[in-house]
Amino acid sequence: MQSRTPAGRTGRPRSAAADAAILGATRQALVELGWSGLTLSDVAVRAGVAKTTVYRRWPGKHELVVDAVAELFDELQLPDRGCLAADIEGVVLQFAAILARPEAKSGLMGVVAESTRDDALRERVRTSIVERQKRLVLDGRARAQERGELPPEADPAEAARTVDLIFDMVAGAVVHRTLVSGKPADEEWVRGFTHILLLGLSAPAPDLTPPGGPAS
């Protein structure tokens, strides 16, 4: 990962190794202590750096946790399974698996709650997590258009609105399922969700019965 130096910062270049150690220590603290128990002092100790080193890079706990969680979502990859529906199922299953991790669950819920009263933090969540992951929608749509599964969109503004809508539908559904309802986004749920996403409510539901009849 390349270190992301805030705009306008001057002086000695940041150490990528220190950044990685701090972000890794933050995720470890989220697993062991949770959102409420995490402190920058503890993160510094776990990372083996001075507390001032953490503060030079991140102004506070909220910003640090956003960046630590953002790295988890950067692990998402769009699989090539041969068709749009299968590609969507693959990336949604990855997304759900990341959300099931305690560091992602605790960190994301914490910063989202705090961002309701902090506009700067909400913007950081948007730019560091949401906007970066829209690449998956862009790549998936472009691949589907190359296959002839989706028509091309000539209007750039309309195309951008479509990307936003698709991302909101996918992210909103999976976050609600896993973090709000506390239910698994397993293969059966993901298959049904993908069917609704692509075909709408009027199309017949897919047959989810295993080959050979219902499982006993």
C-alpha cells in the first residue's frame, strides 16, 4: 500500500512502514478492545511508535479508524465468473465476509455513528471508503457492456447516477443485512439479492432447491 500523505503537509516524508504498523495496530485494537476501548496511546504502543508519530499522521481516533477500515475494503476484487450475475455474487460475498470481521464491524459502526454529527468525518468516510469502492461498480458495468449484457450509456451524467444508485443498493443492503439485522449474507441470500437487483420484483424467483430435492 502507498502511504497517503495529507495535502499541504511538508517536511520529512512519511514512513510507509510506520503507516502500515499503525493501521495494523488499529485493526488489532478494534478486535481486542472494540470501538469504545480504542485509544491512540494503545495503538502507538502496539505499533511500536511514539504517540506523536500517530498524531502527526492522523488528527484523532475517528480519522485513524476510517483509514484502517478503508484498507480492509481495498482488498475487494471483482471476480470474473463469466457473467454479470455471477460477478456480482462473488463481490457481494467478499464484501459480506469483510463486514463479518470484528475490526470492520466495530470500526465502521463507530465512525458511521460519529459521522452523523461530524461533517468532516462523513466526508472522510465518503472519500476513503465509498468513492474508492465505486471502482467495483465501474469495472463490473464496463465488463458487462463488453459482454453485451448491458447497453452502453452515452450520457456521462446518467452513467454516474447509475453507478451511485447501484453502489447504494448493494452497500446498503449488505450493511443492513450483516450489521443492522445481524443475519448472514450467505450464498442463498446473495443469490436472491442479485436476482432482485438485476431483474426486479416482476421476474420469477430463482429455484434455490439443491439438486436432488430439499436438504433433510
